Amino acid sequence: MARWDISIMQLSAAIIARDEARHIGGCIDSLVGLADEVVVLLDDRTCDETAALCAERGARVLIEPWRGFPAQRNRALEICRAPWVLFIDADERVESDLATEIRATLAGPSACDGYWIPRHNIFFGQTLRGGGWYPDHQLRLLRRAAARYDEGRLIHEFAGLVGDSGALRGHFTHHNIEGLGEFWRKQTAYALAQARTMTTEGRRARARNFVGAPARELYRRYITLGGWRDGPLGLFLCASLAWFELVSFAFLRLIAPGGRR
């Protein structure tokens, strides 16, 4: 019964999910002994057994229409009941060192309203070391009353805080990509979301973007951020993300043809 006693809750874990039966069990299992409640905000388009698997593990499951990631996260902040919320994706796991650190952090008074958490990203079975995929800090541990997401930012969203943020040393493990088709679908969706975000910012595609943006992204990922450290996979991933920079500007041109910033 203490699990649902709001007066003694410290931490809610929130998961935004759709068709995550493959991953969701391991995610929730990694929260045992850490979160006082697990809230799963499930996209109503889900077709697999995600809801049942969550319910079996004691999670609160709310099936709601898709609003976009920032809006879904704001909705999760509204419905979680503890003063602190840990956002975790279905394909992520809380490592033991992170669980220990979060418990210690929440045990005493905190001067921060949010904490950045590093991730170990796994692509095609390989844990990456460069290219921007490590340490890949995510602002995920939030004081619920002091955080809100900008709903105009459609990808790579992070919360705005009333106060300051800090950083934790413990890690998430992120089972990011397991197959080429999954990678291509995910990056295409990101490119379209990025184009839509640029549209709301008043940006328009120029001819030079189709050369300059991919070139800069390849240099940034492979050289500046050390993608070369991950061997052939690092080169493939960095080149692919450079290509998808071009794709995002192609989408932008389709959305707002002929415009200029």
C-alpha cells in the first residue's frame, strides 16, 4: 500500500510509448526499488501487448491520443504524483550506479530543479564511444513543479526549468538501434520533425543548405565528436546523419517551397 501513498512518494518514472512490447518489460524491471510509481503514457495507436505487459508489472497505463513528444511529456508531468519525475524511454534501462545516485540525490535537499544523465548508446549491438552518442547527456530527472517542455520543439526536446540543473554520473543504457530498417525509419521521422520545427522558426531551405549542412554534420560527428573511434560503424552512422541533414532540408522545401529565412 505504501507504493501508492502520495504523501511519502519521492519519484515517479514516466514512459512515453507506442508498440514497445519488445522493450517495455526490461525498462520497467530496471526501475524496481527506485520509482514509487511507474506511469506509462501509451499512444492510442498501439497495436501490440505493451499495455498488458505494463499492467502485469504494476504500472499505471493511460492510453491517450498522440500530441507530439513535448506535449506528451507535459501531460506526463501533470499526471505523475511524486514531486520528482524520471523520464525514461522504453528502450532504455537504469543502470545500478544511476539508481544508487538518484536515491542519494533525492534523499536530501536539492538546489537543482533537474539533472542531466549520460547514456550508453548501443547501435547494432555495439556500444558507441564517439560521434555525439557518448556521453549523450539527457535532462531527465525533473522536479515536477519546476519543469515544462516547449511544445514547439518537435525533436530532441528537453525541459525548461524554473531553477538550475545539475549532472549525475550514473548512466542509462539505451538500446538505440538493432536493425537497418529501424534506423532508416527513425531518422526519416526525425528529419521530417526537424523540417517542421524549422518551419515554425521561420526558416526556409536555400541551395547552399543542401551541401553545407551535410558537410558540417559529417565533420562535426566524425571529426569534432570523435565518430572515428567507433570504426566502420562510426563512419556509417556519421555519414548517414549527414545524409539526413540533406533530407531534412528537402522536407523543409516541400513544406515551405521557395521561401527564405
